[in-house]
Amino acid sequence: PKLVGGLDSASSDAACALYQAAFERVHRVSRAEVAEAAKLLENIYRAVNIALVNELKMLLHKMDIDVWEVLDAAETKPFGFHRFNPGPGWSVCLCVCVCRAAW
């Protein structure tokens, strides 16, 4: 879903109407800052978990354990696990969001 929060009710209404024309699911939040903070949280969550699995891959390699088999096994759990695969995992969006948060 697209998160939408405006500076006031009118801008929120306009943004919702625009996004509803293009996207199936639009979730309205109380204000723009909430939408931006949610985007920041999503990006940090992804970056931290990709970094974790990249570190785990290097450790498992030294232990002669196949990281892909470990991930496949962990994924069999019915709850409490969201799979992240090793890789670069960076995007311009993450850099911009983290830089914004620092200000």
C-alpha cells in the first residue's frame, strides 16, 4: 500500500485521490511526518536485516556451512522469521532517508 499524509486535510484528500487512481491500496495517516517516518523505519529495517545476513554469510562461509541451506531451513518456521538474502541491499532512497533523519 501507498502511505499518504498531507500537511492538512485538503492536501491529504488530494494526495489520496491521486494515489487511488494509480494504486490498489492507499493507507492514509494523520500527517506527512508520519508517512515519512514510516518510510524511514521500513528502510532502516531492511538495511539492518540485509547487513545482518551479509555478516552471517561471511561467518557461515568460514564454518563451511551453506548460508542458503540455513536460510531455507529458517524459513520453514511458521512465524517470527522474515527472509532477507545476502546482497548489496542499498538504494538511493535509503541514503536520502538516513541523511534526512540525521538532520
